[in-house]
Amino acid sequence: MQGLGGKLIKSAIVTGASSGIGLETSKHLVKEGWKVFGIDIKYENNDALGELSNNQLFKPLVCDLASEDEVYKSMNIIQKEAQSIDALIACAGILRLGELSQMSIKDFDLIFNVNVRGLWLSVSQSMPMLKNASKNSGTARIVLLSSVSALRPKINSGAYSASKAAVSQLTRVLAVECAKDNILVNAIAPGTVDTPMVREQSSPDKQGNWRPSGPSPLGRISNPDDIVKVIKFLLDDNSSYVTGTTIPVDGGTQAAFIPPI
């Protein structure tokens, strides 16, 4: 898309942009001159947004990804401003805990409506803009957030693990379907990341039998910046022959099979 003075700038849609990995991704991209359309269900903490709050390169959009009407509305707003989008980075996700046999239908449906259906809606509705970008610049990119939980589920996170396994499979299918349009599709599977969602669910009154994975063989859990570095790799030319893959970013936790603590 064109910026001030007619200069061409790259543009991205980032879901889950108000906190955690989505927020850090947005900050990094804006710092590098990208126009970012940040989608999230709410924007309440302006302190967390920091320099993004008054930056013209960042446009926040309030949208519940579980609502197809809200997704359609947000994507229409974006399309009026930017006919082409170079990248979609889908970071939005929710975690609800509980044994599958005891989980409420409401919580089960919410997990899949946001983590899978909402992600699919984001992809399908942004596809015309991604195709326009690939025609103009040669390549467009989609980066989805799966989880190591898709590969190694834990107690009380069965629904979340299943939803992230679905994301990994969607990644593979989309990569094949989108190859003809030069759209690269990949996913990242983080281990435990220090985000507000994980901190909330790790609180003593919520976790029950669930625990975040302990420190990795590297001696720590990850922070959002660890994940953003891999996202940026998948957005640049060094990954031009990478598509249809899910990259674990867990500090070796899965390889060592470190049990939850």
C-alpha cells in the first residue's frame, strides 16, 4: 500500500494485537515501517500499547473473531484503506481449562470458535488482499499460531490442544491451496510463553491440575520476543522456500519431554 508521499510500504493484519505475541509483533513491524491493522476483541490497556497508541502506522480494530459479522466488518474497513495486504499474522487465541468429560459446551465451543473458526475466517476474508499483494510484489505470507500443545497435550488442556492441532493441519492444507498464488503459509508452535493469557490461567485459583511447562533445557520459558523473531524470519526473503510447515519454538522442551511442574 502507499504511505505518505506515495511511498510504497508493507502492510499486515495482526490478530490478537492488544497483548502478548500479537502486541510484540505489531510493535516490531511498526518500528520497521509496516502499516499494521491490529485486530482484537478489546483495547483497554493503553500503557501496554505504548508507542503504538499515537502511531499512524498502527490502526486498532475491535473485533470478536468468534463473530463472522464482526470479522466481515473489520476486513471491509481494512480493504477500503489497503487493497493489498502483504501478511496476515494470526496470533489471537484463548485458553480454557478442564477435563474434556467435564468441560462445558460453552467453553468448548468458544475455544474452537476463536482458535479455529475465527482464524479460518480471518484467512478467508483477507485472501483477496493477500492475492493482490502477491501479484504486486511476488509473494504474500500467512503466519498462524499453533502450539507445542498440539504435539504434546497436557492434562486439562485437551480442547485447546485439539484446536491447535487443527491449526497445524490448516497450515498444511492452506499452503498447498495458496501455492499457486505465491502465498506462503506457515505456523509457529510456541511452548510456554510469558503472556497475560498464560499468567492468568496459571493463577492458583484457576489452574487446578494444569501447570505451564517448566523451564526448557535452555533454563527459562520464552517471552513474546522469542516468538516474534521467528515470525519476522517467516516474513522476509530468507524464508522464500518455506511453506506448509509448523516450527516449534520451545527451547527444546518437546525434545527433552520436560513434564509440567
